[in-house]
Amino acid sequence: MISPADARTRVLGLIGAARTTLDVEVYYIADIGVRTAIIAAKNRGVTVRVILSEPSEVSDNGATATALKTAGVAVRNSA
């Protein structure tokens, strides 16, 4: 999905609608609500995989990856 003006609402809706799998590939996740929604999906039994840019490109991705991994979400970094 390309981020239009209402992207947050749409992204949260897509994450909330996930029932079996959720694959997220993004440059970074700056929104704590989106991170929380991804963790909530994992907690309700959805298989979640996230790909983020390397923390050397986006320093906040280190903290995001740690938070997601601590919650049991599979996280990888893109090259």
C-alpha cells in the first residue's frame, strides 16, 4: 500500500483485519500505534513477519526491532 493522507487509519485497519498471516515490509515504523497493532496481531495468533531497513540507515529501527522481537515477532533487516 502506498501511503495516502489517511494511511494510518488504513494501515491499522489492515493489521487489525489479519487473521492468519501478516507480512510487513517497510523502511521504518515510526508510529507506536502501528507497532502496538502488529504486536496485538501476534498476540491473537497471527503469524507476523516484519522486514525493516538496517538500523545503520534508520537508527530507530534498532529499538523497533527489539520491541517486536521481544514480543515474539519475526523481524529481519533488508540490505
